[in-house]
Amino acid sequence: MAGAKNSALKLMAAAVLAPGCHTLRNVPRIADVTLMAELLERMGARVTRGADEPDVVTIEVPDVMVPEAPYDLVEKMRASIVVLGPLLARFGEARVSVPGGDDFGHRPIDMHLRALEELGATFTTSHGVIEGRAERLLGTRILLEYPSVGATENLLMAAVTAKGTTVIDNAAREPEIEDLAAFLVGMGADVSGAGGSTITIEGVERLHPVEHTVVPDRIEAATYLAAVGLAGGSIAIEGARADHMKMLLDKLGAMGLRVDDGGDRLWVTAPERPGRLTSVDVATLPYPGVATDYKPLLVALLSVADGVGILTENVFAGRFRYIPELVRMGADIRVEGHHAVVRGVEALSGAPVRAPDIRAGAALVVAGLAAEGETLVADAHHVARGYQDLVGNLARLGADVALVPGVGGA
């Protein structure tokens, strides 16, 4: 398993907090990591990937940096907003363009700014640029109105050198938050409670460089679980952690997939053909609930399952935009507000479709495994942003799949 995209990007941003040479292991070879590396280099850091160890990235952080994240990079990747916290903490100022990234509908960053303001930062926004300043951040107790992953991460990174104690209530609980906290503790920070709903940070005067291994990517693991559910067979997913995916594994088990925890791997087996998966109802919720990133994969699975499943999206209102593409492949799906009613069909049929974002693109790829005929997924560059060699890995598992450079945005 490659390292988690949603962790590696934040760890790279956190390196800004301490000058010197940081080493990250198990860093995925994906487009978003390349973008984050370019962003850090624009600020003055030097980022290199090992020639002999391509999963190892070193980040050399200088004493003086340009505390600015320019629009041409930020518009491509929403995760770039997390440089705001570490820049304010280290330099007392930050200029960050309003972020872009995947098109899930409106995802305001007001919560990030309000939380950082409680630490003493001030912000102005004009011409699409957020400018933040803070003479000295001061610890306080902050209650997040929603357990936002990004806001929790920005607060964590801002608070580690703030004066006094910071307590984050209703914090996000994702494994990637625990990974970030472990990285910060390795740098000399005093953080406790990460992985729970209350995180306590005692501010320290200075941090130092660290070596760290990125946690495995649970969303990538879920993609291969879905591939088995759609195409059949049995595989072992090396490095996948069942304890990071319990709610999802419970749902997949209810659908008929057998998933065994091998400690450092997951074994997954589909029902013997002509058996079909069984439909279930699913609602996305903050961790430890079913992640919104799993949703397109579950919709693809339910599209060929036996029965009717109702899926409820509680996180991003716009995250049903890939459903017309599945309908083009013969799926029977009706959207009503933030619910999708999926009536399973015997089989999908290959069709030209378009990937609107990273996870939806991956879902369309694995849906093609269960489709009769050829499926061409356009805008495949979205998939490359979040997956390290998805096509190659599926091909090695026996899928008839190939990347077609220059066709449909590949």
C-alpha cells in the first residue's frame, strides 16, 4: 500500500514549522504530492525524491522562506490551504490564494479562519487572496462547529508553537490526524488526544526536523476492495489496516464480501459467481463513520448488487456528480436531494464516461471491470492526482485495463 495522500500532503506542509532536513517515507508517487512539492519550493524549500528509494522524500526547509501560496498551484489542489497554519506559526504572516481542487460543490474555509482567529490571527481577503497575520499566537479552547479535517490540521500546526495551552473540542478523528500529530510530536511538539474528539496542545518554543513514515492509504485500500466486489476473485492488500476502515468493512461484509484481517494486510474474497453482492443502505459521516471518499466506490458496488440500496451524503452536497456517468453505463440510480436510490442491475455496459474528481474517477475505472464491453474514462488526470499506478496494479491483478496517453485528458 502506498502512503495516504491525505496524510502525506499535510506532513509536507507541517515540515515548514522547523528549518532543516525532514525525511518522509512511504510517500505516494502521485500528482498532488508533486504539486505540494512545487508549492514548498516556491516558498524556498528544496524537495527531492530518492532515486533508489522513490517512496522517500526529503524536504530541506531554510531559515528564510516566502510565506505565500500562489494561485496557479493552489487552484489545482485544495489541500494547499493547510500551509496557512504553519506559515502563521513560523513567520507570523501568510498569503494563500482561495483554494480549488476537486469539484464537490461549495466547501467554505471560514471554519479554518475563525478557528485561527481564536488563536490570535487576523485575516483580510481581497482579489481571491487570504492574507493572515499574527504577532504571536496564544493558546485557547476552541470548539469546532463540525469535525473538519482541514480545520483540525491547520489548528494543530498553528498551535504547536503558540504560547500556552490549546484545546480543540469536536476535533476530527481520522487516522490522518493521528499521523500528523505523531509527526509533530516527533518534531518536539507536545500533543495529546489525537484520534479522539478532544486534542490538547501545549505550545513549545521550537521544533526540529524529523524522519517519519506515512500511514497507509485507507481510500486506496477501499478501491481495491471495491474492485474485487465488482470483478470477483480474491486478493491480499499489503499494508492495509483494518482498524482504519472498520465501518466500511462492516458494510462490505453485510454486502457479501469476505474480508479477513491479516494484521499487516487484508485478504478480500468475493462471493463465488454467479452469486451477487447484497444491497445495503449507507450514510456518509465523519470518521469513524463511512467516509465520503468511499461513497463513489460504494455506489459502483451497489449498482450491480441484488436489491435496492439508499445512500445518503452528509458531508459534501455536490458529491453525486459522477452518477450520470454510471447511468451511462446502465446503472439504475435516482438522486433525491442528498440521497441516491440504487437499484442493482445484472451487469453494466461499457461506455465513454468522464471522471469529475479523484475518487469518482477511480470508481468509474473499477465499475468498468464489471461492465460488458469497453469503458473509456476521460479526464483520467484526476485519478493520477490520488493513486499511485492504479491502472498498473489492476492489470497485475488480471484486469484488462490500460492507460491511453493523450486521450480524454489521460
